[in-house]
Amino acid sequence: FGGKSMKIVVTNAADSANKVRLLNNNKLGLVNGTSYTLSFDIKSDEALTFPVRFVEANDDYTTYNTLTGVTTVVDTWVRYSETFTFNSQGSPTTVDDAEMNLQLGNQGTPTVFIESLQLEPAAYPSSFIPTTTAALTRNGETLTYLVDKNFVGGTDGTIALVYRPIML
């Protein structure tokens, strides 16, 4: 971690959450009623809890969705993910001008690192897909374990798999 992180240094404490924010102004196209999962890695020099908001970019900054679960652990990388159903608040079925805001106001003067950020139309987070300018479609993920190279004699041993079921 940390090789390609975004570094945010808050030098003056703000009196409201929306006065210090990381803003994605790429005009996200989000579809009403669709499940999305936001995920990223985050580290801070202070313990933080802050919201992420999806808002209208062009007119009155209508808040479509507020995610409240971002919590950091001091000087430790934490993987954040939250799944939500996009609610366009009576707007058209597809909102082409949504922005994502990570609102860091009311948090003191932290230094925050964020990386591996992705927003995907899915009910659970997938592993990070590095991209540059265009969205990518992922192939199914596969786990391969070569038994003959990892057990004494090539055939003796036990493989245990611990997993958490995905609730769709």
C-alpha cells in the first residue's frame, strides 16, 4: 500500500462536513434502483468517521444517497466497502451527472491516504481492477492451487477453505 495513494492533508479544521471534501466530478452515470458497491483502501493519522455522499453535480446538489460507514484506524490501512441501492429521488431513471463526495469536515486536521477506489454495479466488492481512463469488464475470478507442488509426496494433505457467503 501507499505506492499510488492519493494524499489529503487537511490544514485547517472545518465547522461542517461538506467544507472539506474529496470530490469526484467525472459525472457518474448511475441508474435508479441499481445496487452499487463502493470500495477503497484508506489510512489516516487520526481516527475518523465520515460520510460519503452521492449528489447531483449540476444544479442544486441534491443528495441521492449518503453512506455513513467510513471509519479509519490510526496509521493502519483499512479496506472500506459499502453496498447501496441508488435512489434518484424522483429524477430520471438514469442520472448522468452524479458526483461522489467523501466529506472530511468536522474531523480536525488529519492526513488521509486513499487508494484502490472503485464503484461498481454489484451487490458485493470485487478485487481491485487498476484502470486509467476507461471502465473495464472483469472476468470471473478463479482460485487455482497446485496440489502436486504443495504436499509431501504430491498427494498427501488437507486443504481447508474458509469463506463468507455472499447474500444476494
